[in-house]
Amino acid sequence: MNEKNYYKVALKIDTEDAKGRLKKRSESYIVEAISPTDVESKIQKSMEGSTEDFEISSVVLTKIIDIIK
């Protein structure tokens, strides 16, 4: 059986405020992947073309079994 794994991923994104100061904004994502390395690859691909710098601050395997759309 092909088991799905869902990871909660936290990103820190550098943004510039109205006064030109750099601030870090936090964003969270749920990513379906087979490993943390796969998560990183998927996030990199998703953020391609973004002008904002980001870093992955955490990757945590969740207990989510499925996502119902």
C-alpha cells in the first residue's frame, strides 16, 4: 500500500516594510511527500520565480491521514 505522508512546513520569508526595513514573515504549509528531502524539493519548486528570499524553519511529520477536498 502506498501510504501518504503529510508534513507541516514553516517558512520564514524576508519582506520589506513601507520604511524599507527587512522583516521576517512566517507562513505554514501542508505538503504531501515521501520524506523531508522530498518536502524541501517541493517547496523549492513551489517558490520558483518568487522575488522574496525564504528559509525553511521546520518540517514536521503530521498525523493527518488524508485531505478531503
